[in-house]
Amino acid sequence: MPANSETLIATGSFAVLCLLCSSLALIDLRRGIIPDGINLAIAVLGVAKVIVTDGMVPGAEAIVEALMVGMAFWLFRQVYFVLRKTQGLGLGDVKFLAAAVPWVGIPAVPTLLLIAALTALLAIGSAQLAGQNLTRQTSLPFGPFLAMGLLSTHALQLWLGVP
């Protein structure tokens, strides 16, 4: 049975997204940063996918939504720093969340964050059970968990029809 172009675009773009998210996760785990180039590639590919599948106007809307989410999380980052005198969310994480919006849309950002937070808690709990000494000052890169959240949320939307 031949695959239609929509299925090929969805599957191909998801495969590339998986490669980008895997690279992002490895780099963040090893160096503690999310490279701007990977965030940009995720954003551009997401917008390109929206334009190819839905048209120019939804593509422009995806860009505006990404900017709005980026500004909201940048503001959250700033307020957190003012209140706690420590960075709670890296700038690369903020840029990643903005780059993820064309893939999942604003309504799915809470799902992405929930999956990221739950997988991070699972990792921390597993490390604690394995005997690692973790304190409030222990730093853990959040990029791999955000990547897992993006991939899982997008997969739920693609194959299970979850909005």
C-alpha cells in the first residue's frame, strides 16, 4: 500500500526531530548547554513542516506563537531569578520551548512540560534509589527531559490524535 505525502512528511520530519532532540540531549548532559544551532534547526524544521502541510498563514501564526511562548518563559526565568537569587531555567531551555511550539502548538505546551517534569522526577528518583547523594543544590540538565516531552507530545498528536 503506497504511503501518501502527508504520512511521509509527518514520518520524515519526526525522524529528523528525533535526531535533533537526541543530539540536544547528549550535548546538554555532557556540557550543560543547549546549542542555539540545534534550537534554531528544531524551530525552522517545525515552521517548515507547518508551512508545507498547512500553508503560509499557519506558518506565520506558528512563528508568533513561538515568540509568545519564548517571551513568557523568559519572563518566568527572570522573575524566578529575582525571587530566588538563582537560575532555575537555563536560557537554552527557554529557547527550546519556543522552538517546540511549531511542532505541538501552544495548547500542548502544558503536556510537554508535564512529561518533561515527570521524566525528570523519575530520573532523580532512580538516581536517589541507586545511591547517589542528591541535594537541593544538585544541578540536573533539563534539556533531555524537555526533548522527551516534545517527542512524546508530538507522537501523541501524530499517532493517537491527542490535541
